[in-house]
Amino acid sequence: MDVATTSLALAIGARVKQERQSRGWTLDQLAEAAGVSRRMIVNVEQGAANPSVGTLLRISDALGVGLPALVEPPRQKPVKVTRSGEGAALWSGESGGRGVLVAGTEPPDVVELWDWTLGPGDRHASEAHTSGTKELLQVQQGTVMVEAAGRSFTLQAGDALTFPGDVAHSYSNPGTEPARFSLAVFEPGVGTGHRPEASGA
């Protein structure tokens, strides 16, 4: 892991541990609530793991705090500015792609704003999120293929798509040039205990 990734992993680990301990939960209790292994919780809390976005969503949902709260320190101010380059890079692709969480709101109804780049051939597959989750995507550059709800959509720069995030879905770049898109994710009722049975990681 590079310095930025290591720093982010340590910050996430500290926040997970803080949230778990504030609830009086053991490692096993959080692991069971999140549907991940105890070893994964230990690795995340120690900053030794670079968990998938899906794993972080399971942990944040189990804690009832939402993904944005895991990747940034608690703030008292109602307005938060994220400067260019300060977002949390939570995914990286084999061809140079990155998924960066640049802004988010507090639970229970969490809205996340992402800046995605996909290198040629990059693909990010996502498991189904919490029931009722919606995603809105707009392509800024290149070509992006989205697979959701059993259908495939090819989008060019300027095209937008709204789709359910509570089904398995993926984003990929079938082109030969880098692609970039903005993604907004609305996840209602975070922490209210209505997360579906998780499958896969």
C-alpha cells in the first residue's frame, strides 16, 4: 500500500474501532452484524487490510454510521469542503482506475458523491447494497458500460443513468481511452437493521 492508502486504512481502522467500542461490541459481535470474518474486522481495525468497498459498506451499515463517516473524522460543522485530491480513494483498478468518495451525508439517509476513473479494460463489480438504494451516474469522459438489473447500458460523455443499487451491478470501460464518471448513491435507512443477507465480498 502507498502512503495515502496506508494513511486512509489507519484512519478507517481507528474509526471502526472507536464506533465498535462506543457500542460495547466485541470483535465477534461486529463481525456477525456485518457478515464478515472476525479476522477481517481485526485487519481493518489495525489498518492492515485494504478492504473492498462492499466490505466497508457492510461494516458501516452494521455500525449504523454510513460509509462517509468511516472515511473522514467526525466534524461539528454543517458545511464540509473537500478540496481536489482530498477524497478517500476506496477502489483502484488494474489499469489505473480509481473510485474516490468525495462527499457524503450523515445517516439515516446517506447520500454519497463519487468521482470514478476507469482505465481501458477496468471493471468494478459491486454486490447489492441496502434495499432501496439508488444510484445516479453521469459520464464525464470516454465510454462507460453499466450492468444492472440484468441489463447492460453503454454510455458516452454527457450520458446519464439512474438505476437500483440494491441489485448486483458493475461499471466497466470497454474503450481504449480512460473514462471518468460522477456517481451519486442514495442509501436510505442506514443503521436501521434492514440490510439484506449479504453474499460474496
